[in-house]
Amino acid sequence: MITIALAVLTLLQGTSPTVPKTTPRPPADPFLARAHAILKATPLIDGHNDVPWAIRIWKERPFDVEGYDLRKSVSGQTDIPRLAAGRVGGQFWSVYIPGDAETRKLGYAKVQLEQIEIARRVIQKYPDRFELALNAAQVKTIFRKGKIASMIGMEGGHAIENSLGALRAFYALGARYMTITHNVTLDWADAATDAPKHGGLTKFGEEVIREMNRLGMMVDLSHVSPDTMEDALRVSAAPVIFSHSSARALCDVPRNVPDAILSKVKDNGGIVMVTFVPGFISQEVATKGRERREALKVKLEGVTDEAEKARITAEVTAEFKPKNATLAQVADHIEHIRRIAGIDHVGLGGDYDGTDDLPDGLEDVSKYPALIAELLRRGWTDADVEKLVGENILRVWAANEQIAARLRSERAPSLATIEALDAPAK
């Protein structure tokens, strides 16, 4: 009947009938398809994710690993479905602890033990999806099983409480890197965002680096001052890492790596794993953030009423709202580090669940393929991408293990103390 009706309409109008056509689906982005193919074969290993801390401070049920169900969509930026969509093949889970006075009262080492225990329980809870990796060779074995190789990275040398014995104990519990400082200067190392006291590392700080080399624990220089970077690169017998830092030439903030250090990272054989934190990626975000903090400090001075504080904070925040950082800007940082240090010395360290805001296009852990597709559009080869996403950090880790084996055959565990090495001259 439809055919007859169309024929009649044609005779009446004197025109051919128009038959609606099905609109074809647009072809898949070839660069995105290529990104997925690369990540299917090569493990993407991210240097820093703060899920263990997110679980600790979870408002609904703090510390509750069982309740914070990663098989479902969670309020944070990381869960198993999104890790799968992001093709994540290996993850250093950060066991961050603050370096503040409140945590010091609780006991830095105690809180660090709690965070390692949380991380290990997270890994154990999902045996079909996560598996603990304690050496570089295990990562690809785990990846071939279809699981995410899971490693532990300590964030902040305050956790060892000036004890090389504590450092060794944390390594025995699975920590495979230690970020030398977080945001506070230690008794033995200067931080990037705190007042310097030592001009880099003290003698004891240098001994910490040497003992990390002997253990095979990677030296992480994110968060440290440029002087501490210089000293660590001079002392370390093994390649260092920056687990979540970006390029200071593109965003001039203390947390990023200056070009002069990037050149030395190349000489050292290390790696800078680019972070996605907007304030470390976009100069506008960084500048507006600094201006906002300064304005708030002035306007909140003397204000005691909490409702008024909230009103002023909202007003100032709106006034200094910048455009967000973008995926393309993250790619710019990756390319800059490649230009200065070389393709063998750059990686990825998103800092998911360690910051509230992420760049447009990189909102959660599912977005890694989009970043890889952007680099492929810019002319990166498959081999370049393979180095960026995983081969570089595996090379650095393996080199640390090889050097550690030699050093352990040459010397016993260090018995040095901060009191003996850093005591003022009489």
C-alpha cells in the first residue's frame, strides 16, 4: 500500500518520490582506534593515583575499603569500569600521608602503615582485576592475564621519621618508590612549596638516596625543590622518577620541572611522568589561583562568622574563575619534555583522586585513549607512544633493580643516623 501511495503522489506532483535514507554512522576516529590498539598490546602505567587516600577520607564511611566499591561508579575519578575504558594496564597507587602537625601527632609512620594496608586491601579485594607487582618483570605478566598490575608508591619522606630502618621496612611492605618530600620541608630535604632550610639535601638526605638505591626503591623527585632535585641527581646511582610533575617552562609553578633539570634527567636515565592537575598545566589557572588565594587572605582577615566566610569565598572564587586547562595543554607538556629530555624520558602520572579538578577532556581515568589519540594526531609513532605509556617507566624500574642487586653485593644496610650525619660541627 505504501508503494501505491508513493506512485499516486508522484503522478500528482510530477516528481520522483523521495525515500528517506538512513544516515550512516560517522567513521570511528582513526587516531582513537589506533590508540586503543596500542594500549591493548602495551600496558599504560600511570605513576600516581590517590584512591587509598580517597578511601581514608570518604565522608560516608572513612577507611571502608569494602564499602568503597570500585566495581561500581564511585564519586571519585577512579573505578574499575573507567580503568577498563581508559585501558590502564598498570597503576602506582599512592600511599600519600600529609606532612602537617596533626598527622605528626598521630605518628607519620603509623599513618603510613595504615595507608599501605588500605592499598594492599584494595588490590586484594579485586583479584580478577588487580594484582600486586613487586618488580618490573611482573607487570607485563600481570597485564597478559588481563589484569591491572598494581604497585605502591609512598608520597613524602616524612613517613620514615628520619629512620633508614623504617625506610627498609616500608620497602619490604611493597613500596617501590618514595617521593622525597611532599609539601613540607623535612629535617633532611627541602620541598618545592615550603621555605628551604638546607639548600637541597643534608648529609643524611644523601644517605637516604643511597639506601633507596641499595634497596631498588625508585627516588621520586616530584614535590621537591630544584636544589633537592640537583642533589638527588648528583647522588643517585640509579635513574630517578618524577611520578607526577609537568614542565615549568610552560607553567611556572614550583611543582614543575625546570628545563635545566630536564636535561639532567636525560643524563641520569630517569623519567618525568606528566601530571594532569590544571594548576600545573595552565599558566592562567595557576595565576588565577594565586590571585584568588591572595584576595581571600585579605578579605577574610578578621571575619569570624562562618556564613560570611562562605559568602566571601564564593564571591572571590567566582571573580577569579579561569578557563579550565585542556587535554591539548597536557599534550603540550608531554611534547615539551620530549623535546628537552628525549622520548625515553617522559611518562604519565595523572594524579587522579588527588585533585578536585581535571582538564577538559581528562576528567577521569577513562580518558587516557583520548590523550594518546591527540599525540598520534601530532605525528607520534606507535613506538613513541609505547615508550610514553609504559616502556620508559619499566626500563627505569628494571635499571633500579639491577643497580640495587650490585649495590647489595657491595655493602650492607646503612646504619647511619641523622644525628650522626647532620650534627652541627663543634
